[in-house]
Amino acid sequence: MRRLFIRGGRILDIERGLAERAELVVAKGAIEGVLPADAAPPEDAEIVDAEDRLLVPGLVNAHTHAHGALGKGLVGDRVPLEVFLSAGGAINGSRTAQDKYLSAALSAVEMVRRGCTAAYDLFIEYPVPSAEGVDAVAEAYRDVGMRAVIAPTMADRSLFEALPGLVEALPEERRDAVRRLAAAPYEASIAACRAILQGWRHDRALIRPAVAPTIPLHCSDAFLVACRNLAREFDLRMQTHLAETRLQAVLGRRKYGKSLTAHLGDLGLLDERLSAAHAVWLEGDDMRRLADAGCAVVHNPMSNLRIGSGVAPVRAMLDAGLRVGIGTDASNTSDGQNMFEAARLAAYLSRSSTPETARWLSVEETLRLATISSAEILGFEKVGRLAAGWKADIVFLDLGHITYVPLRHPARQLLFAESGAAVASVMIDGRFVLRDGRFLTIDEAALKRRAEAAAARLDAANAGAAKLADAIAEAVGLFCIGQSAPG
């Protein structure tokens, strides 16, 4: 790649809240230097005009599910998590490897258009992860040009196996159908993951593998320990969904006689490799337990609100010394992949829990959570800041957009007003992926046509599963409400 000289832009300094003119030199995927305004370019450099552009670090999505993109619009209006999970076959069933590619590519395209340059993707495959499926997702991110950590979501218990009494609470004529939805034995998933990891052929500078045992109640202890061992053996990150709903917290204590976090600690899962998505219903000592072990938490405010899970206590987490990142979650539970929106909601929700303004998330804190902190959770170093020696993952925002007119405090206006509409260009690893509103890496129009055709075919193929999901939704919801009461 040629050396680039990015001239005339305003470089956002998150800590100071300023955006002063400076010139950037980019080479070999990184920022080689930050020079004073009007400095002369190196003789061998290609000039990139950034006049009227605000340059900000790419946002980093610390928790998403790429399979959700082809499921947009399928989740009903008032649907809690467990009812959503009971419709998994209707939303995610019948997919080919090409469908998995399309869904991941759709997610990646939306993220890039919303200023996001890296993601931790917990995509799902039935009945176990496959090399073909993982490669399809990895190739989608590669083709779009994003950084990604790819971690197949796995469980060895279905929702109906994980919640004692749920099957018996369903209409009798539906019970045999849901019993047939049993998950695969954990040994099959672990063996599949091991084969995938041994044959990993993707550039780890951009696309890395990880392990993702899903909701702990949906995983046997033996499975969780096997995932822990796999992560240690292959030096991988691991992410799970921890205490996302009140039901999970209540049933965890009922089953183990302790919090879910404490149980994971007893199994040896709490270490610096682990990040816990959601963590809405942590108990008093759980935050300190996670922090002491070096774990991280990913705040997903959009889906937590959309499916009624609650509001994560982010300030208390930070006070406990926990590392915290921000994620969008899936497009079928958050209705999009907009990290600007996720970051803004994180800041706003911190204001709902206390009148003490000093405990609200500040602009600077929130932007750090959505950039550097999230990048650390993914395991990418020198990502999330525009400074010499850091990766050239740069979002170019149009300062002529109404959001920035007049321009007074760029960091505030970015966090509180940006929707992604002002994103003009995006550079990842020193290469333009999106330039002046047009993708250089992928045919976006063709992708959209293929996705529409795939969605129509999948809706038809999954019609039976959708009918079953509709028939049991009310009973699942009522059961979970009854089981959520503490005690």
C-alpha cells in the first residue's frame, strides 16, 4: 500500500473534546505521523483531500450477531428475550453457507456506513459450527474490509431444555415439536471448533477466531469447562451472555445456590479472556468478582431496551474497576447496527439511574468505551485512537452536514447528534473501504438484491417454524414471568 498524506482534516481529540486541523501520514495500515496543519507531504505520498472533514477513530462493536441481519423485521413489537429465543428456528433456520455470508455482509456494510470498523460477532449455526459457515462469515468481513472477531454461538441445551417446566407449560399438542428442538451434544460442538481452529486460514491481523458459549443456563458445566480449555489451548478470547434478564439471574441462583457469575468463577471461566455481554442483573459482589479476575462487560443498550431486559449498571461497573465496552447486539433485536446510537443510549441511560450528574457517563468516557475499550475486548491493539503508531481505522465525517453546523464542540456533537448520516468515507487498516459515500470493496446494490431474494426464500422455508413459534409465544412469556419472581 502506498503512503498516504491526509491533508486538511480536523482530527478529533476525544480527551480534550477538540478537533484541530492537522495532517496525517498513513503507511502500512497505521498512522505514521500526525503533522501540524499545512506541513509538507512526503515526496512519495498520495494526497488525500480531507478539507471540511472531521476525522474520528472508527467505532468498535464489542457484541453483535451477524445472523440477525437477514432476520430484520421478524421480531414482534412486545417480545422479551425468552420468547425471541423460542422463535430461533423461524428466524435463523434453513440457511445455506451463502445465506450466512449474505447476512454477515449486510451487517458489515451497515456497520461501516455507521462509522464502525471492527466487531465481535457471535453468529449462530445449527446444529454445530461448521468450517464452511465460519469461512462464509469471515469472507464476508474480509470482502467488506472490516476487522472482526468471529465466535460461533454454542449451547448444548435448547431453551426448552434449559428452563425446567417450560415444556409442560406449553399447549399439549405442541410439546413433542419443541422436544425435537434439542441441542447437539457438547462434544460435537467442541470437536467442530477444534477442527475450525486448527485449519484457520484467515489473516489474524484483521479476522480472528474466538469461543462463545451462550447463556450459561443453556450450557452444561462440562461444556463450559470444555470451552474454557479450548480458549486457553488456542489463546482465544471468549464471550458469553451473562445475567441478561431477571429470569436468568433468578434461575441461576435457584439452580446453583449462587449467582451465575459466582458459578462461572467456580468453573474457572473468569479471567482476562472473558467478556460478558449484557450483565444487566449482576448481583452485588459480581462486579468486583469480574473485575478482580480481569474480565470485561459489554453494554448493549439498544437490545436491552428493545426486548425489555433492563438497564445495565455501567457506572457501578466502572467504579468496581471493570473494563466496559459497547455493542449493538443483533439487527433482529436492535433493529440495526448503529454504534453511534448505541453509544448515545449508553450515555443517556446513565442519566436515568441517578440525579448525581457526576455519576453520569461523560462524553469522553462514552466515546472511549465505544472505541479503545471495545477494541481491547476484541483483542486488537492500537485500535481506537488517531495518533502516531495506532492503526489507521479512520471515519471521515462531513462537516457540512447539518449535525455540525455550527461547529462548537465536536465530541459532544458526535456523541449526542451523529446518526451515521454524516459518514462520508471510512478507512480501515490504511485502506479506503467507503469513499465519498460509495463502497470500494463490495457491490452494495448486488448484495441488497441477493439479500431480498434470500429473505423471501427463507421466510417460505421457515413458515412451519414460524407457526410453531406463534403458537407457543404466549405460554412461553407467561411461564417466564412466573419464574422471574425472586425466591
